[in-house]
Amino acid sequence: MGEIDAVITWVDGSALVHSEKRARFMSAAEQPLHGNAINPHRWVDSDELGYCLRSIELNAPWIRRVWIITDDQQPRLAKLSSAFRAKISIIDHREIFAGYDHVLPTFNSISIETMLWRISDLAEQFLYFNDDVFVTTPVEPDDFFTPTGPVLRGHWADHGDLERCAIKRSEVSLLNHFNQIKSAAMIGYGADHIFLSAHVVHPMLRSVMEKLFAEHSDSFLENMAHRFRGTEQFLPQALHNHACIRDGSAAILDRLDHLHLPIGMFDERTVDQVRADVGAAASPAIKFLCINDLPMLEHHIGDARDWIEYVIGLRTLKPKAA
């Protein structure tokens, strides 16, 4: 099947240089920024990267190389074996944006995702992780790729009404939907029939992104130029997925093997219900866990980190239920 790399985007938003620079560019924005783009939770570092890396080391040791994309920062790599640390390369934004330095600095994960495929020596097959996505059970390459292309996680959706509702564009929770609608449209799919990619590990092909860049260069250049995310952008992994669906190379997984705890996870759910979700991630059927707001989870569930460590295999003893 060939070698497979992992790519992780990360930043410590509490670092003084980063936070001051971010505040300066926020205040200089000519247009009001989307609420999703300026949510401070987006840049909080609560050692999600550490859990992500340890989950890969424990459950996907066959990964050839791990590329961490960051903004002139050095992440903590404690508690990893020396052999696994040797697999890790730290890549500054300036490398993947080489030749387009005028768009830096960027505080926009979508802009960064637009350029991931430009990592030097990146494997043709790679797995894109946000740093808040963890592998919870041993996985194999065929969980992500078939001989013809990627294994996609998500579902088909009709967002025709959403696309026509201009007022919805300002809603924080819907930004990703608008980004995916635009991605689908670039490949020829209408908003009434799009493949909504799940918030999970994204298997991607470097050659597909390179070809899409050649076909949609103006759109890529415009996408990378946004320092903060907005509804006018396309989601690169969704663009990739629709292209693979169109050419028949993708396989769509027909079962749920991941769990997503989003920002606002307690808005409509009780603490006990969210705790049950976290516990459910220990099921062998669940292979990935995404926690978008770890500080909020810890605020309500004091032993949340014990549960995470148990789920990804760092602890052998199951935490006691509250």
C-alpha cells in the first residue's frame, strides 16, 4: 500500500509573541471577522498535541513520519519514546507557504490546510490530524486507504436551504458547513447533495491536492490569503474528498467508528451524558476521539484526562465513574 505519513497542525496560542501578533492583526482587519474565526478556544493549548502524538505512537506505530506544522514554535515532546521522537519533524509555516510569504502570518487553520501538501518529502498517502483528534484503538493502513484511494468518514447532506439563508452565515457553529458547501461546488456538487466530512482523521493523497492546485490555482491563492477563517473559504480536505468521490477512487465508510465532542458539548447535554460519551470512546468499535474544548470538558468532568489516557491506552485501569 505504500508509506503513510501523519500531518498535525498545532500552535500554542498563549505564547506571548503569538498572542500579541494575533491581537494586532485582529484589530487591523478591514472587515468584521466571523465569530468562529476569533473564538479564543481555537488557540488554547491544553496538551492535546501530547495526547494526539501518544495515541499515534501507541495505536499507529507503522506511521513513517509525523509532520507538525506550526508558527515558529517548538512543541513539547515529553513522554514519547526516543524512537518515535525520531519520526517527528517540526515544519514552520514559512516552508509550506514558500513563494507566498506575503500571506503570513496566518492564524487560520483553513489557510494552512490549503498548503499542507507542499511539505518537502511528504508521503503520497498522508493522514491529516487536528491536534485534538486522538486514535483510541490499534488501527491499520487499510482503515484509511484502499488500493485505489482514501476511506472517507462522513455522510451525504442536503444543505440547499442553508446555502440560501444569508443570516446563517454569521452563526459560529455553521462556518464549517459553508466551507464544505463551497468545496463541493468547486467539484460540481450542489449544496443539496454534498458529502459532509466528519471531524476526524482525514486520509489524503498528495497528488490529488497538487492536481487540484493546478486546476483551481486562483481559488487556492485566494483561500490561503485569509489570516482568519470565514465563510468565503473552501475546506481543503472536503475539496479533496469530493474530487476523490467524483473520480471513483474513494471508499465511504458505512459505519460510525469515531466520536466527536464539539465546542458547546454541554449546551444540550448533561454532564452525565457527556461522561457517557467519553466512556463510550473506550469501545473497540470507536477508533477516533475528537475533543474540541478540553478545558471545558475538564471544568465539568474533573477526571477527563484520566479517561482520555485510558481510552487511548496510556492507562490500563478504567477510571471510576463519578
